[in-house]
Amino acid sequence: MCWKVTIVGGSPTIRDRLGSLLEGALHRRFVDGTGRRTKDQAHADVVWADLVLVLGASELAHRMSDLYTRVELALRWKVLQTPRTGIASILDFAAEHLRAGSGRKGQH
């Protein structure tokens, strides 16, 4: 089974580079952190994903980050706010989170 990741925020360049790096390795969904999204759309993104990376130190409006970080408690374990910048740092932070047992793939 392939992991599904929703990535919220980041510049277009970061999203393009992450897309290229992760292509074929997992299913990914990118959300422009400065765009518009409804609460229902954000909820569907979280439900779909095994992990949601909210790129806090990037192009990300508070109204967008709130849609993803204020989900119901049963889904909150999937959402990881990354305080780091740079692709390597973001992916390292996500890997640390998963190694620590916070990621519960297959348990939703």
C-alpha cells in the first residue's frame, strides 16, 4: 500500500521540487497555502491522507493552516506542522515524526 500525503503551503518551487522527489514513491496532494479552500475540502484532504504536512515556515495564510490544524481530535494525529524550511529539513522532520510512532498508517 502506498502512503498518501497532503502537503499544505510552500512556494510553487518547493511544491514542484517535492512533487518531483516524491513522484512514484507515494501519492501526494498539494494545497496552495495562499489560495482558497473550504472547510469541507480541507477535511476531505485530511481524511484522504495518511499524513498531512502543514509547512508553517512557508507561504501559508493562517486561514489555510487553521483549516488543516483544527480538524476533529480523531484526525489530528495525521496532521504535522513543520517549523522548518527547506525540502531536506521538512522531510527529515516528517521522518522523525513517523519514527517516533506518531504516524499510524492503516489504523484509521
